Amino acid sequence: MKTIVRVRLQETCEAGIPGADGRAVWHRIAAQANDWCTAESAVWRDAVVIVPFVELLAPARRAFASLGSWLPRIETTRTLARALGPPTRPGSDSGFDAALDTLLATQLLAREKLGADWARRDRRAFQRGVARLVATAHALARAVETLPPGERAAWWSRARAGLAAAAGPGSRERMLAQVAIEWAALAPAAETDRLFDLRPSAWILVEAGGREPLDLAVASAGDVPVLVIETDAPVDRPFDAFAASSVPAPAFALCDGFEDEAAAAAAQILEHLRRQERPVALVAQDRVLVRRIRALLERSGVGLVDETGWKLATTRAGASIMAMLVAARPMAPADAFLDWLKTVPMGSEAPRALADLEFACRRAGTTRRQAIEGLELAKAAAELRADALALLHRLTAVARRKLPDWLTALQAALESSGALVALQDDAAGRQALAALGVDPPLTSERRQTLEVDVETLTLAEFSGWVDEVFEGVTFRPPDTGILDAGAPDNGEDSPPTEATDADVVVTPLARAMLRPFAALVLPGADDRRLGAPGRDDSLLPRDLVEVLGLPTPDARRDAELLAFVQALRVPKVTLLRRRADSVEPFAESPVVERLRLALAERGRALADWRDPRIERTLSATPVQRSAPRVPAAALPRRLSASAFEALRACPYRFFSRSVLRLGEADELDDEVEKRDYGSWLHGVLHDFHVERAARDVDAEPTPASAAAETSRLLELGESARAAADLDGAAFLPFAASFSVFAPRYVAWLHERERAGWRWDRGEADVSFAPAELEGIELHGRIDRIDRWTGEAASDESTLELIDYKTGSASRLKESMSDPFEDTQLAFYAALVRSQSDAPLRAVYLALDGTRGIEAIAHRDVEASAAALVAGAADELRRIRAGSALPPLGEGSTCDHCEARGLCRRDHWAAEPLPADPVRTDA
């Protein structure tokens, strides 16, 4: 091996300082390499130049061609290895396919008793352990590739010995690390191994963003002269040369929030383009923010290339495939089934049939896909349902399949639905099909390997694998001219061409180095996204990581720092960050702080950003509150307690609900929510009391009878859960709460009966049409009515109206502090008063309070009922007379109102209410 010559890039100033032109860097690199080859008597056209990543191939080749002589071979290590022979990875046990390797690792650990027990006890921790196992195995396999083949056996021995020497806690992590080492050691030879036998006339390595071990190992393998051109600044004092130069410092913008930062970045890019400073690099430190910036630029017609791409899981193609797999699950929600059908290509009549099917599902309250089979439908909707269900049944006909068989079944299902052709005509669809191995199909060798290596999978496991694939593969539109440019240079695609026609290039910071950008804009220059402490998923001890030469969080942070310094070569740089994200404050990036300190030592500072946005004076077009008026004929003929409560709380809510008859469609899923529990509990208590009344329970309660009634109440609860088709696992927290509630309720009931109260009836439907309301009827369903049967009881004994509540008792007490502010109990009292002259009482019964069952009484409910009817009559007279129904927009009423978007509450101009608003002070 000849001596490796390391030289600094010859620039007009030190490394890390921008030149007069971004392309000039490569011209100096080419000239320096040519001079060295001449001095070494190396044949120029037989030399090999290695650049750090594929985006640098085009500017490097252009600069070397400008010398006017034969071109040396200019490649990355991956593109060079790919050019020398076919891939070696397919069919391997670990081919750097994270999704497949995660599946293999999960099955491997689940076969062992320790792993099976771990997965059963803590599934989330088990999955986290599997992910760390795969990450460690991949890191080891990548690290060993950088060594000459003859040195690898000793390296593996050091890895095993270093892990065996570890002691103390963490036995599980060591076990997983041992599995990772042995697994990675079985990986076949990498494509780049063929480079160790290559003997060019000279190796010329261009370093940027840190040293690349593979490049150095390959160049050092033979008796060939090696030149390393260092373009990085020293990592210990990275900004000294820049601070000492006369180059203008980057501009720094401190923004007020997310939207302001996005708008400021977009405005700065547009300003560069206005000055003909192109292309502009938009560094993707914050992907969410960059998506917003991209939308603002596209709105202005800016030509943009996104080298970072987006996950296949977020594309329409990936979502449509996952929608089919989710809908195919036996217990899939009805909404999932409908969502899948909406992604399927349809004929002209199918959309109407789908609308009819969805309407029937929502009208019937269907929550499970299985229940859709029993719906009565029109012919077209029934045919659509039958075809869709038959397709899903074919997909799930076999409970467990080998992975290749699942892929075959998925392809058949996509073809039957017509989705396969649509996916093949879509760029993201083609990439999704290729990533899964559906189209082009798996080779026979790969298929046989998967059939042997991967155990049979359930539909859920196969769906999880597909989701992992889509989350791990990045889609990049092919029309950008930079196909796969932002991905790691893994040799999967041909080297891209440079997007010289793009106005803006979205790129990671590590891929912006040494590229001929005229300007660079870096949003997200805060402590969370630039220079933040790295996350380490390795299972190996820190000292062993360093011995083996694996990348550490510190090394990755240094690489990011060097990439940032390289970005300062761009003639014009703008850094942006926001003060906070919502209520979470952001601090300045430690990288930017180091730059500030280096500049301050030289009496310099970052430049203040000059906002290029132009202030414009616009005529205000305020959004006024709606104030609809309702003809008497349009008023509802029946009013419920909730409708009248809406009229009192906000007239516009009453207008949207009761006049326009609008309402939100419930989601057709089987997720158990608090309101589902409330409805279930109402039904259970009603069944319990109906059964007790039929048995004529009148004996003095005893501990035995209390235990028997508690047991019966629990039995009724389980029967009601099964009848309502509520998922047992999802219902478990509510079931636990009910098991505590049941004995409390029975004890409270027995105590109440000792005081002379008896259950009279429940779920009572009562209607009443007061003359004052001029033909409008009040109606409601009362949870429970009890009758007092004490010593003074008579036919007209006191009745007590009870409304069950599963909410906060303290909130109920607060609402009852002024009885005239309560609507529900007063409304029910007015209904019952129309049928009985018996004295009335009314209470809210808080059922799930931590202190037990608690009754909150409505004081003098009969007076409130009379006032409510009089107030309702007054309100309706005013509405008939033409009074408006404006939205009030006050208090907690608006927080969860479904009509908020209709009334435009969040966009009103400050103004008084319309004259003569409808208010109810009863």
C-alpha cells in the first residue's frame, strides 16, 4: 500500500469559506487532483475519483471535463460497485430490508420462551426490543463492510469478546445484542467487496461531511497512490476560518410562530428568485414546516424539486392498499369498509350505489363490517356490497399464509377490484407494488427463500408488515429528474441527473454540501432540529461501539456540524427559527450559537434578516354574525329537552339542529367511548329494575340478597355488552368501573327503599302539547320515576324524577346552583305534571363519582317547570313574529358545538349582537 496523501482543498481562503461561485469549488478540486496525478505519474484516464454522494456526480464530472483532457472515472463507492457486477443482496438472510428483518426478528424471538413471555407480558416493550435488535444488526453489517475481507473474522471476534466481558444489569439487552451479532455475521458479502480487488492507476477521494471509512478502506487495499482532498473545516474549531474572513455572515430570522416561519422562508426564496439567484436550496430540517413552505411556493408557481420525498404510507397508493387490508379484517369497523370502497375505481353508477350503502349503514348505526351483510339495500347497492364482500372473503379465505402467498392473494384482490391497473398507472403505485414484490413479482429464488425463512402469517401480521414497508420506503416523483436523489446511496437506482432547471431544491442538510447553489434557506434552526442530541438505538455498550468503529451519537452530531459549515460555502445563506411551537418554547440551535460565538470573537455577528415581504393595505371584509329568521311554518312540531336547551344556550344552534335538521354523522367504528358507556349503563339499570319489579322485591334487604342482586346486576351488564356488540377488550376499563359501581348502587338502592321510595317506571316516553305553545308538542324520555310509599302514601304520593348522569358530580352541583338555569329536569317535570297532580321532586343521580352514588336535587322543580313552559311560549311567539336566531358565541357552549363551522364563530368581526336577539331568562 502506498502512502495516503491528505491535502486541504486549495481555495482563495481556508476550508469552510464560500468561494465566488459554487461551481468554482469543483474546478479547484479537479485542478488539484490533476496536478497530483501528474506529479505521481498516474494515468489520468485510469484514475478513480470517489465523491461522497450521488448528487455530486454531475457537478464533479462537469468540472473535470472542463480540464479538456480524458476524464477519470467519477463515482460513489455504491455506483462503482453496481457498475462492476450484479447485486449480491437478494435472497440474503438480512438484506437491509427493515420491514422484513423486523418480521424475521419478531418470529425468531417469539419462538423462544423468554421472547414469548416478554411479548405476552409487555407487547410494546417487546416491539421496541425487536426494533433495537434490527437496528443494531444493520449497524454491525454496515460497519463490517468497511473492512477488508481478511480483517473481518478478527473484528467479529472482538465484537463477541467485548460483549461477553460486559457485566452488571441489562442481561436482556446483552442477549439481544448477541443475537444481533450472530445475525449480522451471517449476512452475505456486500456489493462493495468487489472494490477491494480494483486496481486503478490512482484513487482520489473527496471528503465532505466527515470521513467515509469504506472509501479509505477500499483505497488503502492495494499498492495504488491515494489522494484525499479534505473539504471540511476542523471539527474542534469549525467556524474560525469563516469568522476571520470578510465573507458576509448568514442572515438570521427569529419568527413569531410556525406560520410566520413558513411565510418568511417562502418570501426569502421568492426574493432570491426575483434576483435571479437560482437554484435555491431549501434545507429540510423540519419536514412539517417544509411541507407548508412548499405549498406556499407552489401557490406562487415556483418550479420545485423535492429530493427528500415522502413516505409511501402517506401516498394515495399506499393508503389504498392499506385500506383494503384493514377492511378485510373480520372485526373491521364499517367505516373502514366504506373508506376502502371509496379508493376503488368505479363505474358511472357505482358512486350512487356507494352513497346508498353508506346512508343505510349510518341510518342503521352499523359499526361492524360483518353487520353490513344484513342490511336491506337497493339493487345497485346490494350488488356493490356483494362484490366487495366476496372479494374480501377470498382475500381472508385462508387464516394463515406464507408471505409470498399473501402477496399473490393481495395481487389477485387488487386485480379483481380494478385497483391494480390504477396503481400501475401511478408513479407512487408502481413504487408501492415494487416495494412489496407484487409487480414486478418476486424471483423464484427470492420466493423460495421467503417461504423457508418466514413463518406463516395472519392477516394482521401481514398488514403490519405491509405498513412497515410503506413507512420505510420514501417515494420520490420521477418527473423531478432526481429519482432517489435524497435517499441513502444504497445502490438501488441509477445515479440521478442534476435538476438544473429547478428553481428550488428541497434537500437534507447532508446533501447540500459542495453543490452549486446560489442561495440556501434553512428553516428550523432551533435546538430541537439542528444540533440536538442524537438518539442511540444500539444495544452495544458505548466502549464496544467505539472499539468496533460504529457511528456514535457524537459522531453523527459532528457530521451534522461539518455539513452546516459546508453550507456556508453557498454565497447567500438565511437561517430561520421560531420562538415557540404553540406553547412550547424553542431555543437557539447549539450549532448556530457556536457560529455566533466564533463571529463575536472577531467582532462580527449574524446579519439581521430583512423581511422581503411587502406590506399591502387591504380593505377589510369582516364576517358578520348570521341572524336567520324562521317562518312559523318552518318551526319543528315537537321539541325535546335538548332542543329547548339549544334554544336557550344559543339560538343559532337551535336553528341548525331543529329547523335545518342538520347533525354530525357518527363514525361507524366500534371504539367504546364514554357516551357508549352511559347509554349501556342506562339500559342495564332499566333492565335490572324491570326484572326486580316483576319479582316484586319487597323483603327487608340482607347481606345475602345484596350480594345476589349485585351478581345479577353484573350478569345483566355483561349480557347487555354482548347484545350491543361492544368489544370486550375496548370495554375493559368501563367493565372495571362497573364492577366497583354495582355493589355501591345496590347498597344505595336498599337504603333508599328503607326510606320508603320504590321504583315506579323507567325509560318513560311522555308527550305534552301546552296550549301556550300553539300546537307545538313537548316530548321526552325520562330515565326513571320513583314513588314514595311511606306512611302517608296515597294515590297521589310524591313522585321523584331521576336522570342518570355519568359525568362530574361537582359540575352538576355547579349547574344546579341556580335552578332556573337547569333545563332538563324542569322540562321533564312539565311533562309529568301534564299527567299527574302528585307532588314532584327531581334529581340528577351521579353514578360514577369516587365518593359513591350521589343525588343532586333540583330545588322547587315545579316552579321551574312552569317558568320553562311560559318562557318557551314567549320565545316561540317572538320567533313567529320575526325575531332573529343569532349565534351567541359565549361560554363553553361553543367548545364542542357541531354548528361552529356553519355560524363562522372563529371569523366574526367585533360587533354588537343584532337587534332584538332571542334570549331565554326563564
